[in-house]
Amino acid sequence: MSLLGASQLNLHYADIEIFSDVTLQVNEKAHIGIVGPNGSGKTSLLRVLLGMQDFDGGDIFKS
């Protein structure tokens, strides 16, 4: 069962693309990791998924 999903998420700050076309699915009892260099949008992605930050496009699905 999918607890959280996202399809083609996009986020920009001014003219800077933070991430684009992010698609993911988190299933029940899954262990996940988000890895990337500083400034690559990891925290912004989590804030978007938690509803703490607006995003420019795409869809988020929560169970």
C-alpha cells in the first residue's frame, strides 16, 4: 500500500530550478533515504511533501 506519492513535482526559486519532474512512491513500512549534495533541494522536497511549502507543478498523493 502506498502511503505517499508524488508525480512530476517541480519547484523553482525565481529563475533557479530546484528540482523538476520528481516522481516517487513510498510504500508502507518502507525505509527511504534522500541523498544529494548541499543545495540540491533535499529539504525543499521534504517541505513540499509535508505541505509546508508550495510548489510550481505536479501532484502529491497521501493515504
